[in-house]
Amino acid sequence: MKYLKKISFLILTSIFLFILYLEFGGNYILDNKAKRTILLNMRVNKKLPQNVTRFYNTIYKNSLSKNSWNFFLSSDYQKDCPCYQMSHKILPTLEIKNVSPIDYFHVTRYIERNFTQTECLSYNLNNFDFLEKRKGIDTVSKSLFNKSIENLEPLELAEVFAIYEQPLKNNRNRNPEKASKSIKRHYNIYLKNLIN
């Protein structure tokens, strides 16, 4: 009985230390230069208008109010977490040697402790290559609809997010059928989640 208590204590302590390591490991794998790079990238981002964040938060239900732990501990896909997406975009540029899969979670948690999911989404959309010389959501909005992003309707946003999901496959010029299906799917998810 005495050994069982000791083993249980050791297991619980190990789990607790591992969770602390996951939560705060980003502070140690990121040097000051990497932290400054993240900060500068976030500062130069243009804030997204409410119609874009509302659309995203509707199709990926309440993802802007969650964090990576919510996604990690639930059946939701982590790819819906903007800060997780951001860590996959920014980590390869940070000159960290021997990057492991767990480092992505460390960096995600570091970013989430310093920025909101909305700020991460803004970084992702402003820096995403929508192909055909259309980098960033402003450029793709003007290219596709000749509108600023503030004036995009939900159906138009469905097309932007369809391209964001798969730029080659959901390009209306290259694959009009696939693009149309994906746009309808995004728009229908939006309508369905708007009602629920």
C-alpha cells in the first residue's frame, strides 16, 4: 500500500510537471530574438474587420474564444485554432534548431499567452499567399470582388476562406467545379452555425 501511494504520487507529479513543461516551455525554447520577431510581426498586422472575424468564428464554431488546450483536449481540430496555425507559419522562420512536434505546441502556448486568437487570425490572413500574386486578405478581396474586406458579404467571405483552406484546389479559375462546391460548403456551414 505504501509503494502504491509513492508510485501514484510520482505519476501525478510527473503529469503535473509535463503539463507545466508544455505550458511554459515556449519561454525557454524561444530566445529574445525569436520573441522580438513574433512581437514585430504582430505589431505590423492590420486589424481584421468584424465581418471577417464573425464569419470565421461562425464557420469554426467559437474558435476565437478557445485556446490550444481546448482544441488539444477535445475532438475539435487544432487546425481551426488561429494561434496554432500561426505557430506553424512562424516557427520555421525563427532559426530554432532541431524543431520537434512538441515545439509547435510550446510556441502556440507562448503566442496565446501574449496575443488573442483574433490577432493570430489577423496575422494568418494578412500573410497568407492566396496564389496568383495575391498575398493577404486585402489583395485577394480586391482581386476577386474589387472590394475592401470590410464590405465583403458572407458568400464572398466563403470564397475567401475556401481559397484559404486550399488555394490550388479551390481556385475558381483553375477548378471552377471544386471551388464552387467548397464555397457552397463554407457558406452552408456558416448559415447552419448561425442558426444554432
